Amino acid sequence: MLNSLAANQPTGISDSITRNWTEQALECYRLNGNCSECSITKGHYSFECQMPKVVEILKAINGAPEE
């Protein structure tokens, strides 16, 4: 299942970011992927955020986070 999730990504997602729930991944999970409320979006970065995809991979591998 992980291979199919990762294979469908247009840009590579580092394996290291999909191993554990990070603070940023937890924020994205809590916001249900609502990028307009995300702290990354408010930072005006010039990249396309991959965190919603990372959250889906984390849920598939580790299950939902314990909050």
C-alpha cells in the first residue's frame, strides 16, 4: 500500500518525513489538510506543500496519531 501511495506522488517525498508523526504533520492532521489555516502557508514559502500527502502515508503506516 505504501508503495502505491508513494508512487502516485508527482514529486519525491523523503522517506525520513514519513516515518514518524512530526509537529507539522500533526498540525496538518488536526486541520484535516486545510492549507489555508496552516502555519506553513502563513510563512509565504515558495514551494508546494506535500504535508497532506505525508499525513496520508503516515496514517497508512502508523495509523492515526495519539493526541
